[in-house]
Amino acid sequence: MPTAISVRSLQKTFARQIAIDGLSFEVDANEFVALVGPSGCGKSTTLRIVAGLERPSSGMVRASGETVDGPVRNAAMVFQAPVLLPWRRTLSNVLFAAEMRGKRPGAFRERAKELIVLTGLDGFEHNYPHELSGGMQQRVAICRALLLDPTLLLMDEPFGALDVMTREKMGFELQRIWSETKNTVLFVTHSITEAVLLSDKVIVMTPRPGRAKAVVPVDLARPRDVGTLKDPAFVELCAAVREAL
Amino acid sequence: MKLALSLAVVLAALLAWEYGVLAAEMPEYLLPAPSVIFKKFWQTLPVQMEHLAVTAATTLAGLVMALVAGVALALVVTYVKPLQSVILPLFAAFNGIPKIAIAPLLVTWLGLGAEPKVLLAFLLALFPVFVNAATGLSEIQPDILDLARLFGGTELRIFWKVRLMNAVPYLSDAVKVAFPLALVGSIVGEFIGGNRGVGYLILSAQSNLDTPLVFASLLSITLFTSAGTSAVMLFEKLFLEWRPSRQR
Ligand SMILES: Nc1ncnc2c1ncn2[C@@H]1O[C@H](COP(=O)(O)OP(=O)(O)OP(=O)(O)O)[C@@H](O)[C@H]1O
Ligand SMILES: [Mg+2]
């Protein structure tokens, strides 16, 4: 497997504090990796640096073999907050990705509608963000990130604002999309269950300043479903991650 | 219901005015009764509209020029960061000059035609347009800009689809402030020189002690400002449904 992301001895210092100190990890191409760690340990900062939206203070970050020194091509991101354009309705917010890429939005309309149905937003295509709930806004942001079939998908607690049932459903939906498109996913979550259920490996970070404390490989069969939750191997892996945290 | 209430209030005020003036035997040149004003307005309607058209044209010309120049300056400040520290203090100093006070100077330089009036309207309207446009073009959630860049957005695409769109409500607010200011500029310009416009009409009526005509002219101006305000409100209703202020 070629390496999709490689982070070596990453350090990030802000004016008042060291956020990340000596973080290293690798993500293979087509791999689904979960990043967990206590609040404030630098998970969002790591994603921003991997995306090329923020410069590391020191250390090296490579994406698809190239050193990251600006927004990474063919990457998409779901931020911790929805970050929608308030003057655009749902469909047009999803199509924003295509427009920024310089593509004709008309060519992506069908795909956008599919994603909207897939995430349970059908009937809300023509609502403005302020007319949607927080969880619905977050799902619009997910559709937008998926629209262009990114080779690298960075997600920062994408399901944080969802209820348990929707969250589970969206997780499985993401697993299906990932298995069909075979993109690389780096996924931040606070839920240990979600991390183990969806990923090929879980990277556990230390409290701030963040470092990789443990990497837990998850070799459960796919596709995983609700049944997986009762699998003793699954329960054991969850315990291992909890132990590491 | 609300409309009916405000109509009732206006009607009551007009009645009180009408009969108050009558009871106090107020001379017409001091305070004419509403009925007299309306009659005058009706009689002088063609003249009123002729002068109002001049004032309206001056005001709108000044406003449009202010919009173009204000947005252009805001673009410079947004994209050429080094110029920001040059332009902003200059602008603040410029805004400190009471523009009305330089009106006579403009007449000296530009004569009695439309030019000094348009210029005065423009100068008064420029500042609010510039400030709002600069804010609207730059005050954008940083994550939105990051996201646009990550999707491959060029500065040009980001300008059209993010910055400019973000600035629209700011510009609409700017017009609400700049429109009455431009009108003040036109009218003051007309006070100072020339023989056209509502400002001139008011001044000449006043010198003839024709107070009903002064009031009738004020009524003309009010019609114009209401039309302007309605236009902005219509624009907001049509295009700014999404405004944060309308949330919840
Ligand atoms: N732009 C910034 N300027 C200054 N400090 C920052 C900035 N962004 C993040 N930090 C600091 O860096 C540290 C890591 O922040 P980060 O947002 O990456 O944490 P996180 O792991 O995503 O936390 P959470 O789980 O709560 O989202 C925090 O201590 C935060 O205060
Ligand atoms: Mg975070």
C-alpha cells in the first residue's frame, strides 16, 4: 500500500502554547483512520495542517508523497462546525465545492441530490442554513465534502451534532461510500465505539501537547454493521483504545 | 393592523394641526394648515415634479458614483494590504471635514450647474459606502475562506462567490445611510447656487414668504425618500431573505 499521509515529528506552537509536540503517524492509501484524544490535544490542528491550511512550526507532512505547503489537491474537509454559506440554500451549498473547483455546477447537480437523499436531507434542498438544525447543517457540510469524490477526506467530528441513531446510520453510510470510492479518510471523533467501528486503525493522542500515544489496528471484517457492536473482538478493541486514552 | 394604527395616528396629528392652526388664528406664513399645504402641493404639482426630478437625478448620480468609488476603494484596501495603512488614516481625516462647509468652495470651482451638487452628494455618501464595503469584503469566517481554497478556489472565484456575496447586505445597509446623505448634499448644493431643484424651490418660496410652498416642497422630498426607502426594503425582501438578523 502506498502511503497517503505521512506526518513526522510534527510540532505546532501557537502564541501562548505548544499544541502539538512530536506527533508522527502514517495513513496508507484507501485506509480509514480514526484520530482520538482528549479535548484540546491538537486533533483539529492536525487536520488543518494535513490539509495544508496551516503551517507546522516544525516537522514534516507529506500527502501522496508530496510535501504539503498549501491546500492539498483533491482533499476535502468537514470542519468541527458546519461552515456553510448563509446566503446559499442546501443544494447550492453542496454545489459550492464544484464551483470552487471551477466545474460547472450543473454537471454535479444529480450527484448532489443523491448525497442529499443519502444523508436524509431530502425535502430540505431549498432551505437556508439558518432554517436547518445543527445536525442537518453538519450533514450539508458532509455532502459538500463528498461531492467531488476527494481522494483524501478529512473529517473533524462530523457526527458530533447528531443523535445516536442518525449518527450510527451516517457512520455506516460513510463506510459504504468509502468502500465504493476507496478514498483515504482521516476521521476525528470523541466516540471510542465509532472510532473502532469505522476505522482500520485508531490513533490515540496524549493530552496537550499532542503526540501519538498508541496506534490500535482494527482488523474486524467488513462491511461492519450493528452486529459488529456485539462481536467480542470489537468489545476488546474498544477496551484497548479506552486503556490507551 | 399596524398600518391602520399608524394611519390613525397620522390622521389624528393632521386634524390637531388643522384645527390648532385655525383656533390660534395662526398667520399662514408662520404655519399653514395641512389643507392649505395639500392644496398648494396640488396646484404646483408640475413645478414640484420638475424640480424634484432635478434633485432626484443629482442625488442618484452622487449615490451611484459613491457606490462605484466606495466599492473600488474597498477592493484596493482588501487586496492591497500595504495600501491599507495609507488609505484608512487619509479617509478618517477626510471624514473629519464637514463636507457641507466646503459647499461654497465647490460652487466657486465648479459653477452653478449640476456638477458641484453631484459632487457634494457623492462626497457625503462616499464614506458610509466605503466603510461598509470594506467590512463586507473582509469580515468573512476564516474557515469559509480555508474551505474555498481547499476545494481549489482561485482568488477570483472566491471574490465573486464569497467576498462579494458577503458584502451585499453591508452595501444595502450602506445605501440606507448614504441615500439620505446624498439627498442632503443635493439640497444644500441647490441652496447655495443655481435655479433648479427642490432646494432652490424652497429657498425662493421662503424669500417670498410663501410658507405653504415651502411645506409643499418638503412633501415632495418626503415622497422621494419614501420611494428610496421602499426600493431598499424591496431589495432586502427579494435578495436578503437569508440575513442573519432575520434568524429566529
Ligand atoms: N488559531 C489558534 N491560535 C491559538 N491557539 C490555538 C489555535 N488553534 C488551536 N489552538 C490551541 O491549540 C490547542 C489544540 O487545539 P485543537 O483545536 O487542535 O484541539 P482539539 O484536539 O481539536 O480539541 P477538541 O476535541 O476540543 O476539538 C488548544 O490548546 C488550542 O487552544
Ligand atoms: Mg477540535
